[in-house]
Amino acid sequence: MRLQTQYSAALKSSAAFIALLSTIATGKAEEVLLDDVIVTANRYETEAGKTGSTTIVVTEEELEEDGSVFVQEYLAKLPGLSFTQNGGAGKKSTITLRGMSSRYIKVLVDGIDISDPSGPQVSTRLEHLLLADVERIEVLKGSQSALYGGQAVAGVINIMTKRAPAGTVKQNAQVEAGAYKTFKAFYGLQAATDRSDIAISAEHFRTEGFSAQTPKGGPADMDGYENTTLSARGSFDATDNLNIYFSVRGAKGISEIDGYNDPDRHDEMLYRQISGKLGANILWLSDQVTSDVSVETTDIKREQDYAKAGKANSVFEGARLKFALQNDLEVSDRVTFNLGADWMRETARGQDEARLAGGFVQALIEPVDGLNLAASARVDNHSEFGNYWSGRLTASYQILENTRLHSSFGNGFRAPSLYELYNPEYGNESLEPETSLSFDLGIELGWFGDKIKTSATYFDILTNNLIVYHDFGTVSDPYKGEYRQITGTSRSQGIELGASYAPVENLRLSSAYTYTWATEDGGKRRDRVPLHDLNVAVSYDPTEDITLNVNGNFIAGLTDKGKDMKDTFLLGAKASYDVTEEVEVYVRGENLLNQRYERIKGYQTSGLAVYAGLRASF
């Protein structure tokens, strides 16, 4: 009740905001320029400038220009996103979006939910997700449970792999080597005709790494990591009205980790993931209705090898099976309805299973030019907790050609994971689902013919009945603990600012700043959420063949275990040279100031590291 009371004002403000936009739009409408098309925002192709939720679109060109190896490394450079990791590559990591951790973020790769049902919380293990095969990333912020179900409390990250335009064949290859005896190799092939397309890729990464835990005297051991990822996707038009599509992905990672409170013990964590999706798009009623029906599966196995400690291995296995149907009805150019239903079963080894059935409806309306409204509602039936309703309202209004207001309001829920409920050592079957409400309001402005672009967004997320792990271990029994519910309301609120400037064609500057105040009930600050997060980047092309990139990241106000962590400024750079139109060579550096710092108490981060590579596209 307390959460609903706190947010009643926000709901009224959101409704008033939408009403105000309707009034303004009726009196004045400006020409709206065509924009990038986003699929994630409404589960339906929508121009970016017509979405009320805060969205970010990352292109293939931006990803290649940056040079990040893992998806999470690039995501952390975007407004509102950051991540912490228990050491180097392949070690357990947690990404936060608007102060909310991985368990509140839905991650899709080619439409597949790749989160781990067997984890302490159902979340995606981004430490194993490589970047070379990625063509596009869409980040959708705010509560999206009304469209994507319970896990999407903070938002959705939709990752799409490379594909070829119709009538073309493309090949991509990349090799890179450098610090910590790191080596990466990638190959991808994409081909498409007017009626079909296919894409396959293979990527391998390995590194000797550095000691994950901070050494306690004596020489440090190296905690390495190795990853091999294979993926394929394709589609074909069986008839003029029927398209069949598929995607499949497999990843295997081996990570050396330190023992509990023992940085010199060599354990291994083995990770294996196999995911697949098969679906069909069907056109009805003179193409006014589109139906999408699909089945997807994910199977994940994690095994911690304690052989060198003389202990039995710990094995975790999780699986997900999901059936989904979505119908899109275009009533007119200004009105579209989306209706969908899905059924999902999640299982975890030794921890029972959960079944979830849901249905949703959405209306997309453009009452006048420049004003776009969306209203969504969803009901989920959880096998353990019964029915939960969620909803979302969004509005976008193009005031002028280069000025846009947007706002969203929504509620959501997160059911306890199988591990939180049924793990024999730490589970608690009395847990109830967390519930949440979120609101954001933002503005986007273009200046001087869009040479300068700026944005500002206020966000606020309230969570009731937060589930946390309560550690009451002792020296003799360090693993003792239990998942418990925090009564009351936790809150994450803040401001996201963004700016980009292209004074001339060969010079680009950008910056992103996020202020996040995340607290639990009673005002205690949430650990591992930076108070200040600033990213700046400069890209300069001195000639047609040379590109220089410099980026900086400043993190301040980070805490862990209630202790203040060191404020840090990290500097990176990349220089690339186009040998031919198809071949590029480059060198890049991370942590060029060789900062020594921790983001998680007791765990190290990379020092100064330099890498060189070659990329070819033909």
C-alpha cells in the first residue's frame, strides 16, 4: 500500500503530462523526420522518435569503432549502465541499469532469453557474452513487465547478431592479441537473397588473465579464461505470406577462479549454454494482421571444479522452454493493436520447477501528428504465486523538428528464483514476489541542424519486498546464510544526461553522465551502484584511412559492503588504419593511466593493457 501511495502523485503527473501533450499537439504539429526503427520499445517496429520509453540504439559502426571485446564492457559506457566483476575476463559480473542489478534486466540475443534459471537469481551471465558477432544493441529503460514479463523491471537489452542485406554475401574476420597473453579470433559469414537469409559465426577468446582476488602476500597466481561461441540464424519465405526463421547459439567458457578467501587456490568454473528458437511470421487479411508464433529453449550448465581443493564438484543445471504467440493488427496508419500470449517452464537441478503463463494487450495510437501514445496491460499466472497484473503507459511528443518530450510509467514484479526458494542450504519457501513501480520523464534536443544533440531524463523506481541474501556465517561455518525479504520500499532515482557534438565531418565528441541515488528501506545506500558515472569520448579522422578514438570513464561514490571505494578515472584509446577498403589494422589500450583500484572489495581489475588486431570485411 505504501508503494502505491508514494507513486499516486507520479501516476497523476504522467496522466496530466499526456493530456497536456494532447492539448498542445492539437494546436500545433511540426513535420517529424524519419528515424531509426526500434523493435524492442513496443515489441513492434516503431520509429525511435515515436517511443515514450527511454531507448538507446547502438549500431555496428559504433561497436567496431569502440573495440570492446565483451558486450558488458560496451554497455557500461552508456547512460544509466555500469558493471562490477569479481576479477578479470570470465569472472562473475553484475550489470546495473538505473541502479537495478542484473536480475531486473531482461537480456535477449536474436530473440532468445539467455538468462540462467539455475542461478541464485534468474539473470544473464554477461561475462560470457562476446561482442564480435553483434550488429546492433537496443536498450529499453524503465519497467517493461507489461510486455516482457517479470524480469524486465528495470528494462530490456536486445542484442542482434550480424546479417546481410538482400542480394549480398558478406564475410567478417578478426584477430587480436595483447596483454595478459590474450588472443581473440572471429569469423562470420552472412548471405541473403530476396526470399531468404543465413548467417553463421564462430568466435574464440582466451587469456591468461591476472589474479582475481587481491593477493595476500607472496606471488600472485593468474586466473585465466577461455571462451568458444558458435551461432547461426536464418529465415526463408515459404510463401508470400509465410516466413520461417530460426536462431541457435552455443557457448562454452572455462574460468580459473580463486578459492573462498584463498587467492592462491586454483579452482575452475565451467560454463556451457545451448539456446535455440524456431518461429514463423504469418500475414493475414491483406497484410493488416501479422502473427508470430515461436518456441525457444535454453539449457545452461555450470560446474565448479574443486579438484585441487580435494572437494566434490558443485553442479548447477537450468533449463527453459517457452512457447509464444503475438498478433499485430494495423487498424490504420495511426492505430495498431498488439495481442500476445506465452507459456514458460523453468527447471533447476534439485530445486523443483516453475511454470508461468501470461497474456498481454497493447494499443499504439498517434491521435495527431507528432504525438504517440502506448498503453499496455499484462497478466501472468505463476505456478507458485498465482496472478500478477502489470501495466505501462508511454507518451512521446515531437514539439519541434529537433525537440522531443517522452515519458513512461509502469509497474512490474519479480518472482523469487528457484534457488531463492528451494536451495537446500540457502532457500526460503516463505518468500513472496517483489513488486515495483517506475516513472521517467525526459527531453531530447537538437541544435544547429543536429550538429549538437542533448538529452536529459529523470527516473524513479520503487521496489517493495526486496529479496536479499542474509549472511550469518562464522569462521568455522563461513557459508551459512538465507534469502530473506526486506519489508518496506527500496528506491532508485536519478538523472541521465547525454550530449554529442560533430563540429566538422571528421570530428565527433560525446558524453554521458548518470547520477543514481539507490537506497534500501531505511535509507541505507545500495552497494556497487556508483553515485556518479561519467563517460566521455572523442573520435577524430585525420585522414580518410586513419581513425583515432579516446574515451574516459569517471566513477565516484561507489560502495561495497558499506565501505567507500576509491574514485577512479580510466582512460582508453584506439588507433586504426584502413590498409584497404576491406582490411583494417588497429591498436588499442585500456587503463592507460595504470590506475590501481577495486570495484568489489578484495577483487582486482586490469592494469595498463595494450592490444593489437586486424579486422577484415569482404
